[in-house]
Amino acid sequence: MQLTPPLIAALFAGLCGLLSVALAIRVTVTRSKYKTEIGFGDNMALQQVIRVHANNAEYTALGLVVLALIETLGAPSLAVYALGGGLLVGRLLHAQGLSSATGPTFGRIAGQSLTWLAIALACLYAVYFWARAI
């Protein structure tokens, strides 16, 4: 087995990273608007943008690590693109859905489901590689 750099995962890391920066900028702009240096006080709008950013960070990191691992271990490019695309689209949908309302929305439900599916499939692929190697 020949190991290669995880170039496809690097693409999705870059795109997910840009999403994370955009969400972080929203937090900073909202903090400035409401003059809140730390925490969110009683401000639900600030709490909402903080949660959108934090939720993105919580799931994206794991997804990208497993994506890079399976690519490095030899997963087919199409599988890596599909799982990376699922992760990215899931994160975009979730961010849009949670930004638009605090309750259930299509974006929030579909985005979280797609994110979980992409991560779970990538994790199963990683376990498959382990089982194949022992």
C-alpha cells in the first residue's frame, strides 16, 4: 500500500476552515454590535451566533481528521470527495438553519443528519482499513 498526502481532505479542510472563519467573524461583529466582550449576557442573538460557530467547530474537526486518515490509507477518491462534500454541505446547511431560527428547521435537521452520516461512514471506512490490516 502506497501512502499519499491527503490532498482531497486538504481541499475540504480549506473550505470548512473558510466557513469557520466566516462564522467567527459573525461572532465578533455581533459582540461589537451588542458591546459584549465575553459570554453572551442575556442576548439571545449573540448566543445563537456563538452556538452556530461552536457547533461547526465541534463536528468539523472530527470529520476532517477521519477524512484525512481514510484518504491516506487508500480510500477511493470518489468516496473521499463524497464524504468531504457531505461534511461540507452538512455544515453549511446546519449553519444556515441554526442561524435562521433556534427551533427545528430544514437546514438544521438536514445539515446535522448529513454531517453525522458523513462522519459515521468515514469512521466505518477507517475501521474497515484497520480490520483489513490485521
